[in-house]
Amino acid sequence: MIIYFLAGVLILAGGIFWWKKIPYYIPILMYHRIACVENDRNSLSPEKFAWQLKYLFEHNFHTVTPDMLYAFYSEGRPLPKNPILLTFDDGYMDNFTAALPLLEKYSMTAVVFPITKWVGRKNQWENFGKQETTTMNWANLQNWLDRGQTVASHTETHPFLPDCGQLQKELSGSKKTLEKNLNTAMSFLCYPYGKFDKTVIAAAKKAGYKAAFAIFENVNLKTVDLFALPRIPIPAHQSEWEFNLKISRLFIIFIALRKWERALKKYRKKFSPSSR
Ligand SMILES: [Zn+2]
């Protein structure tokens, strides 16, 4: 009996803990290509992207910029109602040709993360059998900025940063190249593959970044860490109901439960008699 009582108290305390975090949780969506590519989970069709933007528009969501998010977390500056941040990794040309007209249709903003050594080239850093395509060139990126969108850094060559021998160069070099070519300050970074550790964060701070984006799964959700901002991947086969869940502020509770479930499974595996 006492066990059930204690479990109840624990669940209630956990519920209150996460409920209080909800106002600080701003959904940050992670996209790659906006194109129809078979068997590529990182390519969302323009039709599905259009549906998602229309849904956000009709449900009174407001896109915010990384600067606005930073001011909210660091100074408490208020955000518009239902804030959401849209991000595109790697700077593919279809972000410019397919996504930008849709963003403009709904007066929305997004941030693109180009890889500086691969600007205006074929996507040959992806040696995983991906469909060949091109990335936005410097003129496209300048135009992207001029039309009210944001650009931020995604390193020079897209390495796994925790294993990278040229860590500082990747972070500082890409920042300088973007600033020089686009004539604007670069304060935000996106870790390739969402991978980072303490050394990477220290190097990002040293390079002069104000904040950095990661992926949900690798981030500690109990506190807001400006150098580990959690993003939610939107895959090619994103169902409509799951998209609705992902943009809800309650999604943080769903993710926390999923993390607990995984930790519990790991723990049970470790201590189950069969594993000995
Ligand atoms: Zn990337």
C-alpha cells in the first residue's frame, strides 16, 4: 500500500516539475531538404511542408528568430503568442526554391545552416548514397537574408565535432567566412548530427557564438542550456497527428517520459538475471 502511495507522490512531483517547464519550452523544428526524394528520411515533400506551414498559420503560431529566442532565454524579453522556430540544416538549394516561397506566403521566418566549404556546390559531403543535389550559393544566401530570413553557422566541413581534430577552426572559420561573405554578424551555431560535448561547447563559446542548436535526444531537458538547444526532427513521413504533437508545448513531457522509459529498459537489462 505504502509503495503505491510513494509512487503516486513521485509521479505527482514529476508532473509538477515538468508542468512548470512548459512556458520555457519553445518548439524548434529541424528540416533538411524540401523535395520529393524516395527513401530519404531527411527530405520532406513540398506538399507536406506546405500543409505544415498552413497548419501553423491557421493555428496562430508565430515564427521567431534565433535572436528573439536568445533574448527570451537570456533577458526574459517576451515572445509572440505560440512561438515556434523553423530551421534548415545544410543549406540545400530546394530550401531557396521550394521552402522560401511558402515561408513568404505565410509571412514566416526560418534559419538556414549552410556548411561554408560546401556553399554553392554538390552535396558530396554526404557519402551515404544520397540523391545528388546542390546547395545555395552565396548570392542565394544573401537573397535569403535580404528577404528577412536568417543564416547561421553549421561548421566548414560538417564533421562529428566531438572527434574533430580541427574543432576551433571548424567553428571560428565558418563564422568568419559567413560574416565576410554575407556582411552580417553570426552569433548562432548548429552542431552537425546534433553531436557535442563539453569541449565542443567551450570551443563554441571561444569562437564567439551566443547559443547553439542540437537535437532533442542528446539534450538534458531539465534546464535550458543555450549551447544545447533542443530541436525536433521532422522526417519525410511525418504524419499529421504526430506533427500536431511535436509542435505542442506538452511534447516536452512526452519526450521526458520516453527518456525515462529508455533509461528504465537499460536498467532492467543491466540487472536482469538473463544478462548475467
Ligand atoms: Zn547538417
